Amino acid sequence: MTIVTQLVLIIEDHDPTRGLLEMYLRDAPFDCVFAASAKAGLEVYERARAAGRPVDLIVTDGAMPEMSGFQLATAIRESGDADTRIILLTAYDDPIAKPRAQLSGIRGIWFKPDGVVKILELITAALEALRQSRGG
């Protein structure tokens, strides 16, 4: 029996933050793939879908050049994918972020100053909710 672990796509344009997340999530009980921009992340997402191993969870920075995390989430929802969980990373405690995230189909927000331990908790909780929604 082949066990397929869940696939998490982390999109972060800030190199030091992405590096820290890569280091921290290296031994996580799920597979991680990293992208340095929303456009690159969208390409990874689409390739994974086409290959038959869709991304289970996307963790994306909110403020990036060219395409924001909100725009990325909207593009994914507009493609017909209502199931992929999306968590927004942000350094800004903006009161508009939560309602804007909900409108974009984002299901959670992680404020970067909260530390990397919190992101592992959010990812684990999101993946567990997904597992339960799929009857597993």
C-alpha cells in the first residue's frame, strides 16, 4: 500500500522568511514545495493538479509584487477549485485583511510576528480539517 502524504505549497517572496520556513518545515509530516512569487506558486499549483497530485494546502504571503496572495486565492477559486485550503501570511495587522481574505476564499491568516511555531499549528489544523472533510 502506498501512503501519499499531503502536499503543502508555501509561497513567500522574502528570501530570509522563505528560508526560515523551509528549515522549520523540513521534517514536517507532510510534503512541502516552495515558491518565491505568486505567479511561480500558481504554476506549481497547476502542474501538481495536471500531474494528478493536487496541492492540499497553500500558505501564501499576502503582499507580493506582480500578484498578491489575495489575487492568487481569487484566481484559484475562479478556476473552479473551492476545495484547496489557503492560509494567508502577513506582516500587517490590517483590519481589512480578514474580510478581504474571506472574500478571496482564504481560510486562515498567520501574522508573521507570531513566530514559526504558530504556522506549523495552522498547517496541521488545516490539513486535519481537510482529512476529516474527505472522510479520513
